[in-house]
Amino acid sequence: MSENSLAIRKFSDLANPTRFLALAARVLPWFAGLTVLLFAVGLYLSFTTEGDYQQGETVRIMYVHVPAAWLSMMCYSVMALSALGTLVWRHPLADVAARAAAPIGASFTFLALVTGSLWGKPMWGTWWVWDARLTSVFVLFLMYLGLMALNRAMDEPGKAAKVSAVLILVGFVNIPIIKFSVEWWNTLHQPASVLRLGGSAIDPEFLRPLLVMAVAFTMLFFTLHIAAMRNEIWRRRVTSMRRQAARSAGREA
Amino acid sequence: MMTHTAYVLASYGIATITVCALVLWVWTDGRARRRELRALESAGIRRRSAQAGDVP
């Protein structure tokens, strides 16, 4: 068997929810352990490194704010890929992945908004401004809430999957707007200082805790996402088994 | 007027509460679904694929 077809077979094996459940059971304890370990190191670094000469202690807020903001966008990108999986390849787990990611993404976006606000008050002198970056992230938060509401409102899972996949892909236009808002418009929010052309503009003293916390948050996302996908598969199984039980009870009556 | 430390503590406090709430929600949701599945299986209800002798 060629390597290519082996890779395809591996991918389609994952499409089987039962195989996914087996894989989730194997990887989840490792992922959870690694997340705790990374957070322990990240939090230690966050509180032991020096404060900034201008921001003082408030630089420590960045070690939560920046990873949460990154994750809020990454989570939506995962949902957009899943939406493609639903519409193009009809992958059975794609809708499960998108649905499970929405509440996690909403939580990270909420965290990015709140911690940003708590940094903004002492540094900018205001909790909130309607500049392009803050507004576009607020719109992202509303989109997560809208998608969660839509998923709950529709009874038919197949139809809900298609409608929310289309909506997710339409909403994806907001992600580049968030990323480049600080360059396209004159915003109070500063431009990118880690992922930018010409390399990071941050001192290694601050970059170390930031990167460790970013990896910790990413691992937290994957751990929670896999666990939430597993829950969603179980939820669908319960629904189909109940329907089956009702049908067979109806036949007997 | 809050001190800088208070803003930092408020940020980490809210982050801890949000992450803990999220973990707790995923964990309790999983437990509840597992309980429902066990109850259905003990009532003798099997999924069609399981009845056909396919992967359990």
C-alpha cells in the first residue's frame, strides 16, 4: 500500500465515531496532564519575571490576554475548517467538531475581552473604546453566541449542520479583519508585536512566559475540544437510541 | 482607584473562574451522557450497528 493511500485510510478511519472515541480515551489523559504541566510552568514564569518599565505589573495581564485572543481566532478557524468538512467532504465528525468548539471559543473570546479591558483601564485610562480591533473581537464573541443559539434552536441535526456551516464560513471574513484591523485602521490597540514581519519586538523576559502560556492555552483548547466532541458523539447516540426505543415500543403497542 | 496589582489579580481571577467553569461543564456533561448511555444499555436498547455485530 502506498504511503498516500495509507494516510487517506488513516484519515477516513477517524471519520468513524467509534474509532474517534477510542482515540480520545487514549490521548485525553496525556493531553490533560501536559496542559496542567504547561500551566504550572507558565504561571510560575508569569509571576516571577520582571515587570515592564512602562506597564509595570500590568504586563502580567498580557500572559493571559494574548493567548486567549489567539485562541479565540484559532478556535474560529478550526470551526471554519470543520464547516468545509461538513459542506465539501460530508465528514461525519466535522459538524461534531464545529458544534463542540463554539462554547470553548466563546469562553476564550470573553476572556480576551475582559482581560483586555482590565489592562486598558490602568494603561489607556478607559475600559473600552470602539476601535476596529476591539469592535471586531466583540463581533466575534457575538458570532460565537449566535452559532450556539442556532445549534440549540434547530431540532434536525443534519439541517442545523448545513445552516451553521454556511454561517461559520460567512463569518470567517471577520478573522482577517481582526488580525489586520490594527494595520488597516488607526486603532488605540497596538499593532502586532509577536507574529510580525521583521521578528518579535518583545524582550525575551516577556516572550518566554507569553509563549509558554500560549502553548498551555492551546493544549487546553485541544483537550477540551476532544472531550467536548466525545460528549457530542455520546449525546447523538443517546438521542438515536431513544428514538429507536420509541419506535420499537410503538411497533409492540 | 485600583492598584496595578488589583487589575492583575482580577484578570487572573476571572481567567481561573472561566477556565474552571469550562472544564467543569465539559466534565459534568460527559458524565451525564455516559450515565444516560449506561441506563439505555441496561434497559436492553442497543444501537443498530452494535446489534448487527459491527464495531461496538
